[in-house]
Amino acid sequence: AQTVTQSQPEMSVQEAETVTLSCTYDTSESDYYLFWYKQPPSRQMILVIRQEAYKQQNATENRFSVNFQKAAKSFSLKISDSQLGDAAMYFCAYRAGYGGSQGNLIFGKGTKLSVKP
Amino acid sequence: EPEVTQTPSHQVTQMGQEVILRCVPISNHLYFYWYRQILGQKVEFLVSFYNNEISEKSEIFDDQFSVERPDGSNFTLKIRSTKLEDSAMYFCASTRTSGLVDVVGETQYFGPGTRLLVL
């Protein structure tokens, strides 16, 4: 069974600095997708960034980028130039590719990110 | 931008009572999901739904649970006889596709959740 592990329950970063959130996963499949979701306090989860496993190039979305290491089954999120609005719970999630499950996401436990002014 | 909505935001119920949690997925989405998160634990998949039937369900989704799309907009999760351990945040999600077309289409959009407390 696939699992997703986020080893950092809480992280803190100074405004304008860079922070990296860790995520590892376990799967025997070769085709899958990885996601980072952000959940601000009392708000819904929104997608931050996604990565297709077949792509070697790391995904980037403005200040957010990932370091995808397929062999190591690692998928870390880097937030550059951190802003106060980045404070949230961040969830790493895995989804099997087509032919696998019907599309349900498997989540890590989350990392609570605090941003200090 | 279209959003998934859920009602109520909070629900308190007595053990053994039935509850219905409601979700309105994004209008052109075809696949619907329910997840739950017990306080301090992982977000867990419950069930997926497509074309008016369950596509997949987890072992959590036992006979006490059911889902329904009673009309063209709502997607409901019913817990027939609530237990204390059903206390959790319940998230609804929807997606346009299921990986058959493109990754963008299969991004799951989540609602804000319903916090259920069973006393």
C-alpha cells in the first residue's frame, strides 16, 4: 500500500526567507502524481503545486518549487521569499496514475508552517 | 473562481443519530470524493463517486455510510448511526476527470469541510 510521510509536524520561517518542507512516499508503481496542498486556518485546502512522476523536471509555481527525487521517493516543497500569507498547514499527497486507483489522494499528516514577521 | 461548498460548517450530534453532510461540487466536475480527518491525524479517503455510483471506497466506508447525488448539484454523505469515533472534519472534493485526459483536469478541488462532533 502506498504511504506518504511528512516528518516535520511544524516549521517556522522568517518573512522573506526560504523554507523547505519534506515529504517522502512509498509506492511500487511507476506512474503517479504528487501534490502539495495548502490549508490556511479555517479555510479549504488549495492546490499549491503538482508533479507528474514521468517528468524529470521539477515543477515550479512562482515562489513555490519542488525537489522531486524519484529514486529516493522524495518530494520536498521549497517556498522562497516567504510571506505572512504562506502560514498554513501544508499537506503532501500522492495519487496513482491511470490504471491504478480511481483517483483518491493519499495524504501525509501535514506540516504546520508559521511565518514570523 | 468556482469553489466546492459544504454545509453545515459545524455539526454536533448525539451518538446513534443520523447525519447528512452536504456538498456542492464545481458545476462541470464529474468525479466526487469524501475524505475525513480525525483531529491530529491524516486526511483519509472515504469514497469516490462517478456516474451516480460509487467508484471506490476505503475500509472506513462501511455500511453506516452512504453517498448520494440527489439532484444535479448536491453530493451528500450520510452516516446512519453516528459513533463517537466518527467525530472528524469531513472534506468533499471534486475533479473534472480521473486521469483519463490530463493532469490539470484531475486536480481535486476541496471544500472547506464540515466539522462533525459526536457526543
